Amino acid sequence: MASRTVAGIMVPVRAVLDGSPVLARRLVAPAVERRATAAEEGAKADKAKADARVAQLAKLTGAAREAAQKAHADEDRTVHKERWSKRADAVGAAVVVALIGGPVTWSVVGPWVPAAVWSGLGLWGIAAMMHAPRAGEEVPAPEQRETTAPAAPATAPEDDGEWIQDSPDEAVLWALIRHTAGLTKQGTAAHLQAILEEARKRGEMTDWTVSDLAEELASYRVPVVEQKKLTIGGRQYNRAAVLLAALPEADPAPVPAIVQGAA
């Protein structure tokens, strides 16, 4: 008799336990969706802004480029300060409201808090039982929201016969660019093709193309000049190049040693 009573009591308890996660996910889902959408829109806006800056810097040279880079840095610092200022203002306002309006609000709603809590728990229990899976049904898994960067596939993709060597370390890349620029008469820029030739001698970027290197530089927001005249070994070449003035500030790093037998 006692076991049947306990079993009867456990039925609604299990329903509340099983239905609570489902109910919580459905209540939180709209806020999570809005936050994810806002994050995606912010990422797109940041990317568009970065691409516009790269395009702008690619059209400038000398003092104009340096002035534009300084303006971009000042703009980023200003935006960062404004964001932190807004957050600080919001926190300060919340503290002031809590200190001033808290006691007054509690004096009004305080007597009703116990009744509201118990009523809320009762309503939650009823709603959880309504969302609880029926007997034999599995608890539904949380919905996975698609993002702009999809997860890696469960199985490896088919090999298309092409393989691109991994990106070199950032310090190695800057060292190679500065070394290649030092081989020119001007010493202010380096052709992408010449950078790849110097890298291959050292076992780096052996399978890369000029387009691959340009994309790598774009990932660091370093612009590429489509046509740049440089003198190498007494001869002039007009090719796509990267200017040393466009490189980010970094500590000097040694150039990798030449590998014997490397292309």
C-alpha cells in the first residue's frame, strides 16, 4: 500500500523534473536567438569595416597611409571608450536605483513575496508537467542554431588532390617580408612572388600561391598594393607587393635558415 502511494506521488514529481528543462529552453530560446543574431550582425559589420579600411589603405602611400592608420587607431580607441562608458553608466544607474528605490519597493511588495513565490512555483510545476514528454518519448534535445561558421563535418571530406601548407607563425611571416624587402634597392616593400621564393628556400609556404599569400595578409588586415615597382639585382619589376609601413608593429624575429634541397 505504501509503495503504491509513493509511486503515485512520484508521477507528478518525475513529470516536473522531466518537463522543467524543456520549459526552460523554450523560455530562454528567444533571448538566446536575439543575442546570437546581434552577434552575427556585429561580426558582419566589423568585417565590412575592416575590408573598407584595407581597401582605403591600399590606395594610399607614404604620409597619407600613416595618417589613415593613425585615424583608424584613434577611432577604435574612441569606440572602445564609449562602450565601456555606457556599461559603467548602466551599472551606476542600477546601483543608484537599487539603493534609493529598493527599500521603498520592498516595503510595498515585501508582504506579497511569499505568496508570489509559492504561486510561481505552482505555475511552474503545472507548466513543466504540460511540457513533460509522454511515456516512451525521449526528452527533446535543445535546438542547434546554425551559425556563419558551421562545425566541421563528422567525416573527413574527400581528398581533391590539393594540399596547402599551414600558415607560418606571424613572427616568421613578418621576418620573411622584411628580409625580402631588404633585398630590393628601395627597401620599403616586398613583392609577394619574391616573398614566396624566399620562403620556399626555407621550407615555408612551399605550396602557396600569390593569392594564398594575399589572403593570409588580408587576415591580418595588411593591404596589398597591386602594382609596385621595385629594383632587384639591377632590374626593375612591377608586381603585387606589401609595404613595410603597412605591417603591424612587432618585435624583430630571425629569418628561418635556408633548407638544403628546398625549392
